[in-house]
Amino acid sequence: MIFVLPAYIANATPVISVKIIGRSTPLDRGMYAWDNKRILGDGKTVEGLISGILVGALSGIPIYFLMDIFRNVFQPLVLSIGAMIGDILGSFVKRRIGLERGRPLPPLDQLGFLISSLFFSYILYGLPAWASLDTFAALLVITFFLHLSTNYIAYFLRLKDRPY
């Protein structure tokens, strides 16, 4: 769990940072794709992308120095970028199939960021020492339920409009 903490933090940060900043600039700048649907929608923002990557990557630096679980100091950055790319790809897929912003698409919403994050880390650094099929499966199950519960908490704290 600690290994993927930068990805978790990167994925959660945009919700908070956009509320703090008080404005949001859509990543797709309001543009439409070939299917006359928004490329991503208003939910994926420049502010969210930048804050997610920065806060996620910075959260991994103390982990790197204290726990020695990353291959190098840039691996938390890769995990954070991967998480944000996974989340953006999820929005892209949801727009293509006609889901409006904020509508759920389980398990893509809960696991897309994690799978993308681990994929990019694997491409650049290979498998971590802890990697096994059992550990990966447990990580997917834990992440699925953790994501659902944190979304409900964010909803009750009025950080999100919907509890999913």
C-alpha cells in the first residue's frame, strides 16, 4: 500500500486543490472529439492535473528516503503521472460511451488510476520486489473499496457533488 501511496494521493488531490484554488480550467479547453462529445469534460482540469502530479510526487519523497521501497527518487513522480493519465483516460472512455461528467463506471473509476500508475512504473522500473499475483489482486480489491469510501467522505465534506 505504501508503494502506491503517491498514486492514491495524486488521484485524490485534484478534488481538494480545485476547491482551494476556486477555479478550474478544463484540460480539453471545451473541445469536442470526432463523435461530437467533449474530449474529457469539465471535470479534468489543468489545476487538478498539475496539483495531482506535484502533491503525489512530493508525498513519495519521504517514503523514498525513509523506507527504501522505490527504485529511485523519481518513481513516485512516475506513479503520480501514471495515476493522472489513468484518470484522464477513464474520462475519455466515459465520454465516448456517452456517460455524463460525474456518472459512475465501475470498476474503471476505482481502478483505472491504479492500473495505469503501476503500468508506467513497470515499464520504467520493472516489477517491484513485493510484486506477486496475490499482492496485485489484494491491492485491486483494497483500492476498489478504499476509493468508494473516500468518495463518500469527500461527498459528505462537500468536496464532491456526488458520492461516487
